[in-house]
Amino acid sequence: MKESTVRKSRLDKEFDKIREREEKGITRKESGNRAFRKMMNNRLALAGLIFVFAVILASIFAPLICRYNPLKIDLKNITQPPSSEHILGTDKVGRDIFARIIYGGRVSILVGLGSALGAAIIGVFVGAYTGYKGGWIDGLILRLSEIVMAFPQIILVLLLVAIAGQGLINLIIIFTFTGWGGIYRMTRARMLSLREEEYVQALRAFGLNTFSICYKHILPNAIGPIVVNITLSTAMFILQEAALSFLGLGVPLNIATWGNIVNVAQDLRILKSFWWLWVPAAIMISLFVLAINFIGDGLRDSTDPTQQG
């Protein structure tokens, strides 16, 4: 006896879902609004977003907020404690700590975000293509990423800084070169999984080219973990810049950065008696990194399809 119903393939079920969503008027815009609402309902992510946005705005409009030049030396007011004149006090050469923190955010955030985006551009585009295409080029890039990741990153960064020299651009390039491996391997792993889906096979059957299938149709389905990785990489690079500047190997000391401000804590006398020289900058680094991590968690929950309610 012939069965009355024909078992549907997975691809047919996906098409049925799309048809039902279109009939109900559920558009991509509404789906994006749902992700946005879920992000806004996450209190920690929202608090982190507000804090990061406020710090970035303060750094951009620093001249309107601070009346002191972060590089101006005032030997008459050295190591002054916090007061109405200097909100967070002054450092060993009379520079205003508050102004240095606000202006220093420009460089620290630029290093962190610029390095994370640079590493993401390399890792995502290379990982997406090689993960989908496979072959000898995939094996070659995979071995190269393993070589880069085999070294402890901070050791490799110190080595490259010693070779290339200190400098803002040098630091961003070095962080990008040493940080692309992780996001590359994550993107490659996602592509290896998604390329076996039936909708990809259907796209191949329709004759779409490799780049269109890879970057237009598969990559958007892996964008959630990639965005989260970028936020975590930004926080990591900010911490690394602070660590290198604390050791005197990051951005040159004449440039105000959060790490350069904390650099004075190497002196035990300052560490004990002049807390305002380093505690505010250390708190700023901690809060900013924590806020970025909260944003990453919120983006993961709102963009990952497996987390949708």
C-alpha cells in the first residue's frame, strides 16, 4: 500500500518554515528588532554598552571636558592629591591625572579595537574561504596558524616589539599579526560545519560561485560567534597594551595611555603613598574591559540562533 504522505527532506522543511514566516509577515527587519530588544533587555550588556559609549565619547570630546593639557608639566603642583582644582590629583611632574585618563582612552581604545578588527579581517576572510574550499591551501594556512599560536602570545609580542621598536602603529600591527589565529580557527570550524548543510548543496546546484556561497550565504550564519570574539579580543588587546606599557615596552611613555599611567606603580614608594597616581587608571582599565565582556555576552545571547527563545 502506497503511503499517503511523503517524508520531507530537511531542505523542504526549511523552505516550509520560510514560507510560513513570509505568510505571517515575519521579515528580517522584525527578526533584527527581536535581537535588538533581547540585547536591550540584558541589563549587564546594556550597562556595559552605556559605559563604553560614554568613555568613547569622553575620549573623543576630551578638549571640551578637560581644561588641562595631559602633557603639560607643572613642577609647582607635583603629586598633589585629589582636590577641587585637580579631580584625581597630579602625577610626579604635575600633569593632571584626570586629563591623562580621558586623553589616554583615545590611544588605549584605538590599540584594542584597531588590533581586534585587523585580526578579525584577516582571520574571518581567510578562515571562511579556506574552511569552505578545503584542499592544500587550507592545510597550509592551518599549519601557519598553529605555528603562530604555538608561542605564548605575550612572549611573541615582546619579541616583535624588541625587533620592530615601540610605536602606536607597530603595536597595532604586532597585535594583529599575533592575534588572528584564534578567530581564524573559529571561523574555519564554523565553515566546515555549515558547508555540509543542505541549503549549501542547493546553492551549488543552482551554480552560484564560491565567493557568493561562502561570504554571502554561509558567513552570515556564523557572524554571532565572530562578533563575540571581536569584543573579547578588544578587551584582551587593551589589557596587553596596558601590560606592555607598564613594563615600558608599549606605546612610548610620552604618549598618554592607561598603561603608561599605571607604569608609575613600579615604584614601591608611589605604590604605598601616592595611590591616586595609578589607582584611577587601573580602575578604568578594569571597568572598561569588564563592560566589553558584558557587551560580548549580550551579543552572543541576542545573535546566536541557538540562544533564541
